[in-house]
Amino acid sequence: MHVNPRYILSVIVLAQLAAISLWFAGNAVIDGMQADLNLPDSALGPITSSVQLGFIAGTLAFALLTIADRFSPSRVFFACAALGSLLNAGIAVLEPEYGLILLLRFMTGFCLAGVYPVGMKIAADHFPGGLGKALGYLLGALALGTAFPHLVRSVLADFPWQYVLITISLISLTGGFIVLVLVPDGPFRKQAKALDLMAAYKVFKNEQFRSAAFGYFGHMWELYAFWAFVPAVLLHFYSASGLSRPISLVAFCVIGIGGISCVLGGYAARKRGSARVAFMALLFSGLCCLLSPLIFGLNEYLFTGFLLIWGFAVIADSPQFSTLVATTAPQENTATALTIVNCIGFSVSVVSIQLLNWLTTVLEMPYVMIFLLPGPILGLWAMRCLLHRDPTRQPQLSNQ
């Protein structure tokens, strides 16, 4: 049973949103786990980084073994979403010690290596032309999926935190299942013939690919650290202002608004090219980093508005970087290229998350987020050549 090709993108987007919700499931219930399982006050950083490290290990393994280039991407997506769902639910069912929680989150991140980049590979196999638009929707789903656990937590506020994790696991499992049943391998898929352990290295020989990749690495220094610390920023501001607000719901809005910017950026890229859209988004989010120390002196509405603008800008460039990476990589190694770039990018994000986690112990919160600024600066510098030679502005195949 396969879905009508006209609706393939919608199905992929829905499945990606559902499966990727595993990512920040632990963040959404961190306060409940700390209270019930006696976790340390500093648990947020390690729990977040465990997923990142697992994802890094997974992407490295997937890239070296060229998994999604040699095997059916839809089946890989399902298997990883299903296993990740079981690992995530395991925390709720077992209520384990801190070390085992970190291990389960690590293994969940490993499984997500077969969800996020493989989802992009599936889209690339169906929509080689206008890929910026397709990935705009897909990365929009990533933003909403990342924010989704906060919404589930808000809806289930009167229930124990275990219900939140189990609900998210069921949603993720459903996402994997609909890809398996409804999404065939794409008509433009070019299967790798054999294992090539050097494929992940060879893709970096292309100058435009390197430029796109290093721009993405700068973007990743900022993105996940910003997402991880949005609840902490909100908590600090509300506590200092004597306000009582639904932090999970506001965090969902700040992170989830990025879904809109990804879609709009995809449409803009059809006219302006992916490089220019990515450059402008990265420039704007960099300005937000620079101005971040000043926002804690604003009133509640301006403060929230600023965070929404930052949340809008911080992810808008992600689908365009992925488009540039996919466009400049050899067609038979698209999945490997996307996966190895994800691997390095998420390695960068672990460093920035841990840096911010440490900075919160030695600095006041208003002065912490500005340390995300080096990422946009370096990313903008790396992208210089792409502004003049944007491969996404060359004639391509039309959409299906």
C-alpha cells in the first residue's frame, strides 16, 4: 500500500514530526525526573548531550557503513523510529538510575541517526528539483517535533511525567509505521553498489560542499544549545520578574515557530537560492545572540517577542544548508554526505551545550546566551563563496 505521489511530502513531513519528538522528550520532563529519581540539579546538560552524543555515534556508523545509501531508506527509518520509541518508553517503565537514563538517552539518539538524515534522504529521492522547498517542510517538521514534547507536557500537566514519555513513544512509533507502509523508495534513488568506507571523506573534496558544510557547523553551534536552554532562560526571567507562566507552553511556541520559518524559507529559496536564504537567516540569528544580554531588562511581552523572533530565525537556515549539502554531494552518496555532516554538526552542538551548561554555574543567565555568537560568525565566513556560486540556482529537475 503506497500513498498517492502528490501526497508523499505530506506523509514524510508528518512522520518526521512524530518520530523526531523523541529528541527533547527528556528535556520536557526533566523537573519531574529530578524530583522522583533524585537526579542532580545539573542533569539538563548531560541528558541533552547524551542524545546528541548518541546521534553523533549513530551518524558516524551510518555514514561509514553507507546504510541508507545501500538499504531501503523507508525501512531504515521505521526500524530506527521503532527502536528509539522503545528506548524512550524504557525510562518511564523502568524509572532507572541516573547512569542508565543517560545510556537510554544515548541509544535513543543513536536511533535518531536513522530518522533525521534518512528522512532528508527520502525527500531527496522523491524531490530532486525544488529540494529547498521540500526540505523546508521537512525541517519545519523537525522544529515542531523538537518542540512537541513541551506541548505534550503542557497538555498532560496533571499527569505524571511517565505518561508524557509513553505518549511521545507511541507517537514516534506511529510516524515510523506510516513511512514503512505508505512511502516507497523514491524514483530518483540511486543505490550505492557496495560498501565504501572512504565515501564520507571523499565528499569533502568538493569546495562548494565544504563551504555548505562549514556554514552548517556554525549554525549548529547555536541551534541546539538555544533550543536546550530556552526553558532555563524563561525560568530565569519569570522568577526574576515574579511571574508565574506555563513555561512548557511558551517553550513550545518559541521552538515550534521555527517550523513556519523553515517552510517560508523553502519558498524564498526557490527565487533567491538556498545560499542567500541561509546566509540571511544566520546573520539575523547572530544578531539575536549579540543582543541577548539586553532582553532580560525588557517587559514580558517584548522579552517573549524577542525569543519568538530568535526561534523563528535560528532554524530557518537549516533546510537550506541541507539542500546545499545534498546538491553538492555525489548523487550515489547523498545519504552519506547528509549523515556525516549531521555527525560533525551535532558534535559541535555538544560542545556548545556543555559550554552553556558550565557558564550557567559561573555567570548570570543574561550573559550566557551571547556565547552562541561565534557559531553564526564562523558560519557566515564559511559561506562566502556560495553567495556568488549557488548551485541551487542552477536549472534543476521539476518537482514530482
